[in-house]
Amino acid sequence: QVPLVESGGGLVQAGGSLRLSCAAPGIIRLVVSMAWYRQTPGKQREFVARFSNSGSTNYADSVKNRFTISKDNAKNTLYLQMNSLKPADRTVYYCTARTLSGFHYWGQGTQVTVSS
């Protein structure tokens, strides 16, 4: 069973919205925080947002007030609502989950394309 399964990427015009999902059915009981990162080929992976089990959230400055991270515990799923998308947001988005022992699971990535 794949630990993390992402979905929701796609093509959208600048100014539009997308919602990414990350399902973690097999490992959710081990997880203390989940986050979204993004990475363009040839560049470093960039932090986007984090959701801790305490309910606290953190965002990169580049996405504050545009993106919202949330988690549905009943569905074992993490979400990233992305509004006011810009061409600069175009890249592959990855979901990650950190366990109490410090291990990180990573999803397979989902492509977000924003046309200008």
C-alpha cells in the first residue's frame, strides 16, 4: 500500500484555483505533522505549508493569504486549497508526512500548471 497518494493537480489560468489532496490511509496514526512542498526540476525543494496535529499551520511567505492547508481526520486526508494562482506557482507539488520517530514519507508528486 502506497503511504501517501496525491491528487488534484492540473492546468488552470492565472488567478484561478486548485485543491490538492493527499490521502494517508495506512500511516495516519503514526503521523505528527503533514506538509506540502514543491520542486521545479533543477531547483531546490521549497516548503509551501505545514499542518501539525496540534492544529497549527505554517506557510511560506510566497503563498500566505493565497493558499490554505487543512486536514480531514475522518478521511485521513490533507488538503491544499490554492487561490489566486500565479505562473510562478507552476511546478510539481509533493505531500510529506512526518512520524513521531522523525521518518518522512513522501508522495509521488502532482503537477500544477498555471497559464498566464
